[in-house]
Amino acid sequence: MSDKKFTYKDSGVDIKAGEDLVNSIKDVVKETHNANVLSNIGGFGGLFSADFREMKEPVLVSSVDGVGTKLIVAFKAGKYDTVGQDLVNHCVNDIAVCGAQPLFFLDYFSTGKLDQQIGFDVIKGFSIACKENGVALIGGETAEMPDIYKEGEFDLAGTVVGVVDRDQLITGNNIKRGDKLIGFKSNGLHTNGYSLARNVLFSRYEINDQPDKLNQTIGEELLSIHKSYLELITKLKIINGVKGFSHITGGGIEGNTKRILPDGLNLSVHWNNWDRPEIFKLIQKTGNVPEDDMRATFNLGIGLITVCSEESIKIIKEAANQLDEEIFILGEVV
């Protein structure tokens, strides 16, 4: 029997580093809290006191997601303060399209060896987006798993919980033939299609290259923050004639919008009704990517769609203009 002593730290897990990280983020996390939060970070569970007395039949709406291989771009760029914002905004959008108002968010951050500065930057990103969306960051998990991740790598997941009165749920059930598809701009790729985008772009370019027609480097373009549509959806969902929303993520415009259509209906998308951002043109040209793959993989510059009656388009445009949002009539329900 060996006399060698084995410790947890020798095995790659530094408990003190984790404790130091928790202590360092307490202030930025607390900035997201409101009167409903009954606990600070570091407890066994996040405590949120919910008051739904003004609702007739409150329905909790939740979503869990990650940011996929966009993280590899962050690793290459050495920039870690945006991917946390991506994750919060993605999750918030997914419940906002159901009509829900987000309440609180929880994160999962796992890595091989904890770098406290990287951990702080990531969690600060969570905090920034939570404040922007009016969401409380009430808890999370930081895990060191040295045999799972390579040095410098980590993964993220997040869960958001929101609420909506049952009679205010947005389901798309009353969508009918002839209704219009109104699109709103994305902020680049958001958090989908990165396996294809990386395969193509990094076969030819480096992270800091700036091809012609791009206004920023490849790295900056690919790390553009996933846009939150919460404020826009909140403004539009009360308009008579707005019948459904789709958050354009993996699966593209058709794949996501079909999810809210009643049986027997389909989409007619007019693919030339908006200008695709240059990053999508660059990916397609560089990789000789078939058009069908582009449509099924990327948002192509449209991050949110509302399905509405033709009569409501004018009011939707006026409401969107108040938030400096441009609208595009993308097609119709058939």
C-alpha cells in the first residue's frame, strides 16, 4: 500500500477557489435582486417570494438552455463577459414568446480547472442581462470537473422561470390562413449554428481577421450578444390581432415558426423580403453552404417573428418604431 496522500486539490478540485469565486460575485449578483428575493447567493436553494394575487390563474413558464459551441469562439477570443448575457437573453426570449414575464434565473457553470477571473466575467454577464431583463439571479452551481473538460474550457446552462395569467398565454391557437409573418432583426447568429459557422470560417480566417464588408472582426461578429426581445414582445402582445411569436433559434425561421401553427396550416416565406447580414453571406460563400442548410441552421438576420392579422400591421409598426425596431413582412400563413 502506498504512503502517498491524496487530496481533493491534488485531484484537480480547489474548494477554496470555488468559495473565493462565490464571495467575489455576491455583490454583482445582489444587484439583480428585488424585494421578492429572500436569500443571497451561496445557500442551498434560491428563495423567491412570489405574489400572484393580481392574477386569476397564474401559470409558471420555464425554459432551460445553453449557448452551444459559441463557447469555443469565446475560448479562442479570450473574451468571457458576453456568453452569460447570451444565455440569459436566450432563455428569457423562450418564455416571453409564450406571454410570460420572467421572474428569476439560475445558472450552471462547469469547468475543468476554475479560473476565478473567467468565472467572474461569465457570472457578471449573467448579472448584466438579468438586470436588463428585470430578472433576479437567485442561485447557481459552479463545478470543477478536471477529467471532463480540457484546460481553459467550460460549459454553461441556465434556467429561467416566469409567470403569465392563463388567459394571457400566447399559444398561436387562433392563427389562421392569411395571417402575416412580421420579422424583427437579430443581432447576428445569436446562439445557434456555430458548429457550421466555425467549421466554415475558421477553415479560412483567424479570430481577429476582418474580411471585406464586415464592420468588425470574425471574433467580434460571432460573439455579438444574443438579443433580448422581452421589451418588444411586452409592447406587442397587447395589440389586438397579434396571435403568436416565434423565437428564431436552431431550426431557422420555418422550423421555429411552424411550432406555433395549428394543424393544417403552413408558411409561405418570402426569403428576399429583407437583406441578410454580411456574416451569413460570408458563411454561405466561404463554405459553399447549400441554401436549404442556411435556412434550416441560421436565423439569417431575423431573431423574432410575430404572426398577426393584416389589419394589425400598422399598429405593430408604430409600436416597434417607438423602440427603434424595424419590421419586415416576411410572408403569410397558408
